[in-house]
Amino acid sequence: MGQRGPLASAEEVKRPIVAGLGPDRLREISLRARDRVIRMGLVEKSVHVGASLSVLDILVSIYFGRGLRRSGPKPTERDWLILSKGHAVPALYAVLAEAGLVDEHMLYKIRAIDGLEGHPDYTMDGVDVSTGSLGQGLSIGAGIAYAMRLDGTEDVHRVYVILGDGELDEGQVWEAAATVAHLALRSIVAIVDVNGFQLDGSTEEIKRKGDIPGRWSSLGWNVVEVDGHDHEMLLEALAQADKASRPTVIIAYTRRGRGIGFLEATGGQHLDPRRARALE
């Protein structure tokens, strides 16, 4: 597993991930990545399998469909991806393993003392920002987007920020959303993984989110709604965001635990080894 500092090196700029793949290929990658997430959940019961599987197809579509682009060595000369819902990092690790940026065997040492962190750590190849404390990702993205404006690269690159619907309870999210809209930071693309659950239960029971698209639209964001497991819809939404003259939020409706029946049915987060062994 390679290590790096916060800035992209010249070597990294020359090593792009293969992208531009169509929906059929993306579905194949998602299946392999889903298998990795499940296996991580089997070796470490604290892994957030449910949240990882709801966001997985989104990550696959960004990395291998639209692609993360680099035009130079400066931090403002590349695309960024911020997984603000950092507890879903197993999905990111699974995607980075597919891209060859994480050694496969390291996946199964997740949360071990000599293994992968339980939340994103920017010292790892492929991880742009350390996250885990919910609500901070969009603010970080706003700062990066403003730096792109100052350097004249905001029409070339994008800053993707992936949030959970439960994370929308954080006031900092809405402070950042208002700032981004006010400054018209069009390089920002927020993606909300709406899986209907948060830490202690369903979002409807814990705190109703109301009209999520309407809340973003009222601040001045370009809003696109998609099925978060439909690669074709995700690719189209990402293409729309590339052309938009204002910040875009993609509202992606997903299923927590996508692909595992008993997790989808209950909104569960963790795998019960006794039931999960049947998946192998």
C-alpha cells in the first residue's frame, strides 16, 4: 500500500485510473467491489457494511465512469473526491483495490493495528481528505473549489463531496451549502446518498428530512435526482454537473445494504457472521 502526503506528486499525475467505462462494465466492477465489502464485514464485525453498499455504485460511477482527472501537479489542477460519510470507507477501499491503489490483502486487515484505518486517511494513495466527523466534507470542498477559482481551474476540474442523508442533520452542511451557492462555486458536485437510515434508526423516525431536493434548490443549487444504483443515470447526472453553471447536488436514492437481502429488509449496518457465511 503506497503512502503519500496531502499534495499530488508528479508520479501520481501520470498514473490515471482507467475511466470512461459504460454501464455494463461498471456493473461488473460493482459486483467485485461488493464482494470485497462483504468479506471485510466478515473479518471485522464493526465494519459499516450497510452504508458502504448503499454508496458503492456511486463511487464506481465516479472512478471508472466519469473518471477523476488531473491536468498538473498542483492541488487545484485535479479533481477531488471527499467521502464525507467516512464510515463508508470500506466501499472506497474496495474501489481503490479495483484500481490497484490498495493491495487486496490489506482489505482484510481493516481496523487492525497494522491494517487499514476505519475512516479515510489522506496519507493513503487514492484518499484525498481525512473524514469521519460528519458534516465537515462540504466545507472542505468549498475551500478547495474557491482555490480552483483563484487559480483559474474551476471550469476544468470538479470537487465531488459524498454525504449521507443522516449527515444532513449537521448544521455545518447547510452553512457550507449556502456559502457554495452564494459564491456560485460551480466546480462543487455534492452527492447525497439517501438510503433512509442513520446511526440510531430510520431517518423518518430519528429526524425527518423533509423535501431534500427542495431544500437544496431553495439555496440556488442545480438539483438532479437519480436511482443511486443505476450506473446509466449516475453517469448522466455527472455529465450534467460537468456542464452546469452553478453548483450541482445529485440526490441519489439508494438501499442500505444493497445486494444483501436481510440488510436491505432491516436497514442493518453490520453483518451477523452466522447469517453472512451463506453469502460466501
